Amino acid sequence: MSRTMGTAGPAARAAMGEAHGRRRFSTTWWDSKARWVFPAPAVIAVVLLLVFPLGYTVWMSFHDWSGSITDAPRAVGLANFGDILLHDKRFLGAFLRTLLFAALAIAIQTVLGVAMALLLNREFPGKSVVRTIALLPMVATPVVVALMWTLILNPTQGALPYIFFRLHLPQVLWLSNPKLVILALVLVDTWEWTPLIMLITLAGLAGLPVEPMEAARIDGASAWQTFWRITLPLLRPAIVVAVLFRAIDAIKTFDIIFAMTQGGPGNASETLNIYIFQTAFSYQKIGYASSLLIIFFALVLGLSLILIRLRRSSSW
């Protein structure tokens, strides 16, 4: 019996050692790979959600399809892109209106946002309350903002025409005049999104060193000189980040325009987003709309890369 125990002992110890080695290997492998295993499902899901729509849009851009289940997409190669770039005058108009809307909105919002940030960065009674109120437009739903401003600008019942009437000023058809509708949409977009630039600029101001400002005051620099030569150069990185966010968002603006004008009157406020929507869902030209989306995506990506390069350059 003792011989059996002696014979079984080493075998059991070997088996236990082998099991312990496997557990140690498994634990070591899991510790080294856990940082990849845990986020892998989320990463895969996000990649599929991004890659599939983009890939399908690219594939559809080379086809002609009415969206009917009875008609299969017909391959047309680069014909859609050729028609858009060479023959589609409506695309050119929508493209220029998109740039005009984005440029006006970004310019006005940047100036007002920086000015509001400088004003609210000072100490005064009720500072927190004023900051909170200033951020409220940004919190509202864009469609709600659009409907609210549609009522405000209504020529018969709106508050703004009534103010013009009481001041004996000529009435203005903000949303019915082709020459003014873009300005009216820029006004609404500015009211809603200027607080975003203000918020980013306030964060930049909070991180600025105080020594250069104090040195400028000691040297006798005026408030404007201090702002122009010291504060603004130090704030440029934060301002460029704010402009980058707003530029991408302004070019993609859809909800406000669609809720207020649907691209009208005529095509006076039809931007690329509105044109793509109408092409796909009103005219049932899915392949052509996909080609427009690819061009629109290239526009947004190109603008983003330019602004990021400016952000990283030494002059900014």
C-alpha cells in the first residue's frame, strides 16, 4: 500500500503542477489581452455601424435606383458624378448657399461668442445665473427653435414684425424674400449656437496664465492692446477648436432649414443637405442622392482637415 502511495504521489504532484501551470498561463494571457478583449465588441459594433452605411452609400453612388423593390439598382459607373459636377446647376446653387450660410454663421457666431466669453469672464453679481441663461438656447431642440422663430418672424402674428410696426419701420418678409431668407436662417442658427463658442472660449480663458496680462498692465498697455496682442493670440487654439466644431455642424445644418423653409421660397434656401433629401425622398433618385452624399462627405472632410491643419500650425 505504501508502494502504491509512493507511486501515486509523484504522478498526482505532476498533474497538480501541470494544472497550476495551465491556470497561470491562462491568467497571464487574460491579464495581457483583457484591454483588447473587453472593448472589442463595442469597437466591432461601432465599426460596423460606420463602415456599412458608408460602404453601401459608395456602392449605391455608382448605380441608378428609384428605391422600388421591383427594380434592381442599375450600374452606371461615374455617370452620376459627371452629371452632378458638369450639368447640375441646382447642385452648384445648393453648394454655394451652403458655403454662404456656413461662412456667415461661423463669422457672426465667433465674434459674438468671443465677446460674450470676455464679458462673462469678469466678476459681477449674478454671474452664474447669467451664464446659465446664456447657455439655454444651445440646450433647446433645433426643431423647437425653428418653430419658435417661425412664429416670431410670422408677418401677421410674429413679435418681430409687431416691433417693426410699433417703431414705424417697413415690414420685412424674412422667410418669403429670396434675398433675406439666408440671413434669417443665419440669425436663428446664431441665436442657438453662439453659446457653444462662448462656452469653449470661456474654457480657454480659464486656462490662460495671468502673468502676461499683469505685465502688460504694468507696462501701461490699454485693455484693447492687451486683448489684441496677448489674450487673443493665447486664445486662438480654443477659438479654432470652436470654429472647427461649428463649421462642421453649420455645413450639415438640416433641421432648422427644413422646419422653417424646406429650401424655399423656390430654391433660395436650399442647401446641400436639403437638396440631397429632396433628391432621395421626393424624386426617388437614390443613386444620384448617394453620389451627392459622397461629394458632401468629401466637402466636410476636406474642411475639417484644413481647420485641423490650421490648429496645429505654428501661426495658430
